[in-house]
Amino acid sequence: MNSYTEKIESLLSEEITELVVEKDEFYQFREAWVAHPKKNMIVGEASLGGKVIYRKDKQNL
């Protein structure tokens, strides 16, 4: 199992408030995110250098 699957679950259950994904880990995250049934509940904010911060979308519940 992809470790990001567990991190996505923690994000959606609000155990954590954000998930930071570095550029070199993006495809591992994407693999878990695309397969997740609640992927539309997660929004990402891109930063310089390829880092993306994902949070639970409070408006899309």
C-alpha cells in the first residue's frame, strides 16, 4: 500500500490539517489520490519549487 493512502485518510478524518508533498514525491501522492474515492474533497495549493500543500476542502462536503 502506498504510504500516501494512509496520509490522505488522516487528512480527510482531520487527524492532520495539511499534507505537504515535495516535488520528488508528487507521483507517489498522485497514485494514491487518483485511486481514492473521496479525492474531490482534497484541494492543493502549489508553492514555488514544486511543493504542494493539500488540505481538506471544507466547502465540498
